[in-house]
Amino acid sequence: MFGDKRRRLLRLFFIFQILLFILIAPSVSRASVLRVTIPAIVELGDEAFTLSEIAEIDGDQRVVDAVGALLLSVKNNSVTRQQVIDALKTSGLDGVKIELKMPATVRVNPLNSDKPPSSLSSPQKSQGAATITRQSAKTDNKNLSSLVKELAAWDGDVEVQIKGDVPNGRLVAPASIVPGSPSATLTFRDQEGRERSISTRMIWTQSALVLTRSVKRGEALRPTDVTVRQLRVNKAGAYLSRPEDVVGRALRRNLSQGEAIQKDLLITSVAVTKGKTVTIVARDGNLVVRAKGEALDNGSVGDAVRVRNITSKTIINATVIATDTVEVKP
């Protein structure tokens, strides 16, 4: 009898342990780790830049995009570890563990676009690796970067890094490369039919729209809210580069200043419904006046609609700037 009771208790104990594991395991798996690595020396063309231009960032793609878009600036020809830490603190990434690997001070060298082209036998050396840019290492009258761009059908830029020299001959594999791929193995075949393969690392960049100020969910984007910057990207087709494609549209979630605008974050749903109460906003410099109104038309963000002021009963023309919010010119 006591043995049966003991077995039942043990069975209940093990069931409890299994349930406890099921409940706890998902929360543990959701813990996100972001690894940011910055070398001791970097090259930049502008005093203002994004973190992705100097750092290797690994982790969840959405987190990588958000952190990579953080804006930094060069001070005294250097970037300090504290600058990067301060920028990361403003990212608003709650619950994300960040592993930062960089020296206390990173030296910044100006990007020199007037350097003479390197020959195939003497590629540019950088920390033990050869960097093949559009001005260096020609093969079959085309440089390696151009070949990679053709394989990927990529309209941005790509920097290709290899160890050693570019083999003689023509590129025979792979047949294509997915834009954003961090690495690839390239195979060349010389005139005698001998093949040689090399491993490459690739850094993809393209023109993309980033925010000049923080924008809240549902708020309409204005021409002054965006600017075009060269961003490091990990996948193709995720970003827009023309301001006219985003002006007047709204975002699905809040975005901070310096973050890039992804296509899937834009919405054009109805923000104001006919017959519903809306907030009327009028701005004159730093002065902002708000009043209640009734929408007389349906409208998406950026649309012009008629609104009746509830207090004065006056009908005015306004522009939808967010959900249940319109703006009138003073």
C-alpha cells in the first residue's frame, strides 16, 4: 500500500517537473543575444555614420537592422567604446543581451577614393586579408566586386574580401549568389582547365531611407523625416531608397531616429473614419493647438479630408497624420 502511494507521489513529481520545463523553456529560448564586433582601425568617408558601417553585427535580423542603423560620429579621428555603449543604450532594445567586442578607442582613417588601382598579383592588404574593390584585382577585364554584383543581380555595392590572390582564369562557379550572403566560395578555371577555389567574405551596402527623427506608430512621414544613407544590409529588397515611396504613409510600430525604414513596416490603412471623433492639430512654430472634431470623410494617412469642428461647427480641410488625428494649416 505504502509502495503504491510512493509510486503515485513520484509520478506526480515527475509530471510537475515536465510541466515546469514546458512553461519555462519558451521564455529561455526567447532570450536574444546580439554580438557587435568592431576592429581597432576603420575607414570612413563621412564624420557621421551608422554602426553597421564599422561593425560586424550578428543576431536576430530585426535586432541587427535596428542596431546597425544607430548613428554615430567621429571625434578626434576616433570612435570610443563609450560612444558605442551610449548609442546602444538609446536603441530601446529591452531584453536583448549585447556582447560588444572592441578596443577602448577605434582609430578612424579617412576613406581615400583616389588610391591608384592595385594589380592582380598585389592586392590591397588589410589585417591579413586582401580586399578586392571595384578599383583593384581585375580578372577577365572585370573586377571581383563587379562579378559578384552580376551573380547576385545587385544594384547596390558589395565589398569582397579574400585570403590570398585572385586565381587566374574565369569564374565558373557558383552560378548565382544571394544578395546579403556573408560568404561564398568562388571557383576559377584557367586556360589549361585547372580549377582553383577561394573563400570570400562579402559586405553588401545600398542606398536606404533612414529617419531624421523618432516617429511614432501611425504618424504620417514627411519629406523632412527621411534622408538617404548607404547602409550595410543582410538581405535584398528590404529597404526603400526614394522619399516619395514613404512620404504620407505611416509605420506599424515606433521607430527611433537613425533607424532604416523597411518596406514591411509601412501601412496605408484607413486612419480616419467618417462620423468618428478625431483630434484636430494646428501647429505654428513651437505652438501646438488641439481641438475635437468630426470626420466627414474616410482617409488614410496623408489623405485630405473634411472635418467639422465640434465647438465652432466650422467645416475645415485637414490632412490625416495618424490614427484619428488630422492636421490643419494655421
